[in-house]
Amino acid sequence: MRRLRLGMVGGGEGAFIGAVHRLAARMDDRWELVAGAFSRDAGRARRSAAALHVAPERAYAGFREMALAEAARPDGIDAVAIVTPNSSHHAIARAFLDAGIHVICDKPLTTTLDDAHDLVRAVAASGLVFALTHNYTGYPMVRQARAMVAAGELGAVRVVQVEYAQDWLSTPLEESGQKQAAWRVDPAQAGPAGSLGDLGTHAHNLAEFVTGLRVESVCAELTAFVPGRRVDDDAQALLRFAGGARGMLWSSQVAPGNENALRLRVYGEKAGLEWAQEHPNQLRVTPLGEAPRILARGAGALSPAAAHATRIPAGHPEGYLEAFAQIYRDAAEQIAARLEGRAPDPAALLVPTVEDGARGIAFVAACVESSQRGGSWIPLEP
């Protein structure tokens, strides 16, 4: 019967993804930002808190102080949003889980499998909600595609092709001091993978989310095309799925002409489907032997899952922020249900979890090992 109270770690001045999380949280009026540790720089943290109308006493110098203080307050935060570079996700998430506070974490989950497994155990022991912002799962037509595959409309899935291509790191942008580029190509902050961790984890999650299948093994090649770059800016992998389906995954940040080109194609015995993030309101479906048809968001008899993620009438485009907001809205429903002692709306249970995040880290680890071993097939750790 109230807005949930949200805290944030990271996302201060100059941060891109923090602003996206805040917009997403506000969209459905389920959250109110009341606390934060917005930067490791004290001055930047204070200025960010003031700009975001956070009370000075709830603008913290560090995340550990914030977790303990908010857990002790009668009006403490219900959940924390973690919007920092990858290498810090584990420590921050663990501090808030240990304090009894729900977590909404940006992807990828961690930079190592050991840290991912530790968070899986911590969430299981705490019983808390842990939402991972693989935001592309929030699009109505992605949820429509998932429902169609689950209903058997494609028949047994045979082939899965997924790619996520960008071009913004085609030059050594990190050498210019650009903040977003600098940390993404620094293995100390980004982890052992560059484009694979930043984009490939989204592509891997999307493929598993829509098909319901799990990647079992990979054969991968990771390449750093820009001289001197210490992590990959292009990754290509063959995929073997449980049940016999096969696929390919490509992630790249050096593909001129691509801005945010996430694309999924799934082919089964009876039909194929195609979805592209840059045209998210449409889903192309082709039954075997028939002409393609285009399903549009908000029009016709779409699945309940797609309707649940739709906010406005047909003909009005919904996009990136609405999909991101869907993760926050569904996470809010799960947390509110626990506070109110009731079962959550089943439609709100499609939020990516800590287990999904751990599978993403297992995927990255297997691809890195495969590439280091000359493209050997490597099984994903269960």
C-alpha cells in the first residue's frame, strides 16, 4: 500500500546506466529513491545525492555503511539497485543480502564463477528477491516469443541464432578518457571478457529465456581487434543446447553500422521466429511452407505474458525504457507480495534471477577457456 523504498550503489554524476535504472524504477510508480552511495568520490557522491533529492543523512560514503544503516532504520530501503562496474557486484550484493535487503543488480552477475556461486547460495539461504536486469526479457514481444515456443507453436527447436553487435569501440576510445569505454576494456573492472561479458551475456540470456533451453557446451573464439586492448571486442561461439538444438552467438563492439543490434532467430520443426531489439514492437513468425506474418505489440490476441508487459495501446511504440521498467515493476510485485504476506502475481515471475546470472558467468567462463584452448568444445559448469 506504499511505494517501495529503493537505494542505489553507483550511478552518480557521469554514469549512464544509473539514470536508466532510476527512470525505469519511476515509470510504474512502484519505487521511490531514498538512499544511495552514488560514488567512491565523496564530493561526487554528495552532489549526486543532492541532485537526486536524497536526504543528506542517507547519502553514504560506502556501500557497507549504507547496508548496515538502512537495515537498522524503521523506514529503511526495501531493495538496493547495484549499478557499478562488474568487479564490484559480488561484494555489494553480498553486503545487502547479509543485511536482509532485496537486491536488483545490473548484469553480468559477477566476474568469477566462485563469486556467482556464492551469491546463489546467499540468496537461497536468505529467501530474498534477487533480480538481474537482463532488461531485454521485459519486452512484450520477447515474452510473446517465449510463450509461443513454450506452447509448441514452433515444434521442437532445432537452431538458435543470436547476435548483439555495436560499433562504438571500433577505435581505442578508452584512450580518450571516455569513462564508459575505460572501465569496459579494463579486465580489473570488467572481468576476463569484454564484448562477451557486456553484450554476449545479454544474447546468451535472451536465447535461453525465449527457448527455455540451456546451453550445455561452447566452441568459441574471442578476439581483440583494436591494438593494445586487453579484453575481447568481438566474440563468436558455436552452441550446443540441451535436447539437441544447435546455435551460434556473436557479440561485437567493432561492427561499423551497428548501434544496438541485438537480434534473435529461433527455428523449430514447424515454424521460425525472429525478433530485433531495434524494432522491438514486432515479432516475425513464419510457419513452415507459409508466408511470413508480423505480430505487433498491443494488437490482436497475444499471450497473457505479452499483455502483462504492455502499457499503452497499439500504434504507440514502446521501447528500451519500458522493457527496463518491466523488470522493476515485476521485482516490486515480488517484494510487495512478501511484505504483504501473499502470493505474487504469477505474471511477475519472469524476472531474471541470480541463477540466470550464474549461468551467464558459466557461459563466459566456458567461452574464455574454449578460446584459450584454440576453440575446443568446453562444457558449461552446471
